[in-house]
Amino acid sequence: MCDVEIIKLPYINSTNTYAKDNAQSFSKKITVIQAERQLQGRGRLGRDFLSDNSDGAWFSVAIKPEKNTISPQKVLLMPILAAGETAAAIEDIYGIKAGIKWPNDILINGKKVCGILCESRVVDNNVLLIVIGIGINVNQKAMHPDIEDIATSLFMETATQVSVDLLIQNICGNIVCSYDRMRRGNTDGIIDKWNEYSIMNNAVITYTKGQSLHSAVSKGIDRQGRLIAEQDGLTIYLDSSEISIKSTRSK
């Protein structure tokens, strides 16, 4: 990766928090913060992300866009971009095709192997900072009892041990290239790649809106990264609702 600063830390509470707190001091437009262990890893919707071991890839990509090069609307595509490029790197290295659950959880055989948390700082419609936090279970030989029913590792699925640094380098290289294309106005490839790995096509889902649960059938994502779904004969578009797959059977 050219012109990218890499910061490696033995441990930290959260690489995303570190990136947001220290972005002004980063010397490059793109900085990768990598921790051997995270003590307080964070996931979407305020959830904890268990990452207090040295067997995983725990890192954040902090991007400081030049003024007026990325709109707040395009920032909404960053979770989609990160998920597609992470899944592609996993396939390139391990030869296994992971699936993406909207918007950016990565699963293998129905269990979560990777979570992604994207955050941004926008002032007066100007995007000052984008932070892509990625946590991957890489070389764990067993999962913590609290999550063993829902989570897995790349080693557990492939019996292949890979350098964490190598995996991070490949993912970050993918993200940097894809971000550069997006910055220059090409977003079609981002959507297409996400759809290539999606497990959401014709999946029966539930989603929350307010305090209510609803059922629908997902139909992929649109050019803004929203989930397209059919509900009671109508096409709807979901933004940040919590989605959980109940079935992958087509209607």
C-alpha cells in the first residue's frame, strides 16, 4: 500500500476510538491502526465486540478526505465497500467464499467471522473523517463460550493458519483501491461486489421499525446501499434498521 501510515499497538480499548481521537495527528490521508488485542471492541448498535485476544485481526482504516471529494451520501456506501473488499480478500487468501449479511457482517456456514463498524465526522456537509473498523476471527482454534453458537474463525472453517498481518494488508489494499475509485465517481463496482457475496437475495428477514417487528423478503441493495425488500406486495427500502435472517427460502 502506497502513502498509507500504519500504526501498530500491542493493545488498546478500541481502534475506532483511537482513530477518532487522534486523527488530527495522522500524517497521511489514510492511516491503518492495528491492535494485537482490543479491550473494549465495539460493534454496530452499541454492541460489544469480543476481541481481547491476539488471534484475530483488529484494525481500523482512518481516511481524511480532501475537501469536497466525498459527499455525506457516499459515506453511506463505506460499510458496503468494506464488506465486499473484506470478503474478496478472504476468498483470495483462503479459497473460501464468505457471505455478507446486510449491511456488513461476514458469515461462513451461518456463523459470524467478521464485523465492521463505520463511523464518520461531518461538519457543514463536509466529510472530515471516515473510520472503518474491522474485526475478524482469524486463527482462533475455538470461540469463547459466550459466542460459540453464533461465531467462528477462519482457521476453524479452513484449517489454514494465515498471518494476521497478511490478511490485514490485503484487505486494506482492497479498500484503498476501491475508495479511490469511489472518490473518482465510480460506485457501481462497490454495489456489484457486495451483491456477489450477499446471502440476502430472496432471504426471508425480520427487521425492526420503532418497537415493531416486520417480515419481508430481501432483494439485494440499491445504488445508495439501502436494502431492497418486498413486503405485502410493496417494494420498501431499509437504511439502518436491524436485520436478522430467519430463512433463505425464496417466496
